[in-house]
Amino acid sequence: MKYNLPKQYLSYSQLDLWQKNKDQYRARYYLNGPSFENTETIFGKKIASFLERLSAKKEWGERELKKIGVTRDEYLYLKKVKKFKYSEYRIEIEVGGVPFLGVMDTFSKHFRRIGEFKTGKEPWNDVRVRKHQQLVVYSLLVKSKFRKVDPWVKLIWLQTEYKPVMDTIGSITCERESNELSFTGLKPQIFKRRIAEWERKKMKETIQRVAQEISDDFTQFQIYER
């Protein structure tokens, strides 16, 4: 079956947005609107990009770090983060006839092991990790492409916080949060989750269902726009 998709493929972000807010999906992908961004998503993208570059270079100087907006403290913290061999590993494959693109933060091709980095102030815990469907999606993609996948996936939380600043009004000094994020300096928290075969099977059905819903909806949108 050929699906009529606005980007010709699905991704986890598309899958997630369609299920959460169809109007936002239409605005983003039918009308080419801007993607949602805030302080935390911008910080997360910066760190993900630097982690990819960090794998290919041993040492970074102050001038190089300043050019890409990474502080010395961030650099020293990220150097200690354990990664698999490949960063930003892309998999493009059909899942049940649906073209799908996945980009994993860190991946071991030899052992078929998956790792995802997360930043942000909101705490991660075992319950939140179990509910996070991105891990199931990537496990399905790896199993579909290589026929094998390590059932245990890792979510590595790089804890962040809004930098505190001190305000002085007269004789009173108080602390408040700024709008600038930084790492807390705490050791990365690693969560391991075992993905069962039934979860991959269910996710495959979800991807097919969502692809069909989007395809039908997008087709009607195109007819209306003519």
C-alpha cells in the first residue's frame, strides 16, 4: 500500500505529534509551519549536535567551543558521558509498508544496542521511561533492519537546571531562576528498559494505523486546497 504522507515518510516526532495534537501536526507538516521550540528544546539540540561532533574529535579549544556556543563546563561534562561507537545513527526502512526514518543518539552496530540522551529539568524515572514510546520505535527499526536487537535499551538523562541568579532590591537579596539552562554537574542517570517482542509488534500496528490516518487526512486536505 502506498501512503500519501506530507514528508513521504514518518518519524517518531511525527508519530508523537499526530497522536497528541492533529491540528499542530497539520500546521507543521501540511502548511510548513515552524517546529515548536523553547529553551529546553534548543538546549537539547545543541547538546545532541555537540555529542555527535565530540565522537570525531579528541580535544576542543576555547575558541572552537565559543564558536558553537558550548561552554567549557559543558564540554568537560559531556566528555565523561559514555557513548556507543555511532552517534546520530540513521535508519531508513519500511515498517509494514510505511517509510520510516529514525535517528538514534548513540548506537552499537555490532551489538545492536540503542541509547538515547535526554536533557531537561523535568525528572526522568522508571515509570516515565516505561511510557516513552521512542525507545520502542527505535527497537522496532533496528530489529526490522538487522533482524536482531539487544532487548535492553538505555535512556541517559543529563540533568539540567535553570541557572540561579541573585537579585538585590535595596537591602534584600533573593535568588531566582534565569532563562539559561546548564548541567547540574550530577552524574548522568542511566535507565535501562527491556523492550518485548509484543511491544514492537504493537508499535508496528500503531505506525501503520497512524500512517493511514495521516494519508487519508492529507489527501482530503490536498483536495480541499485545489
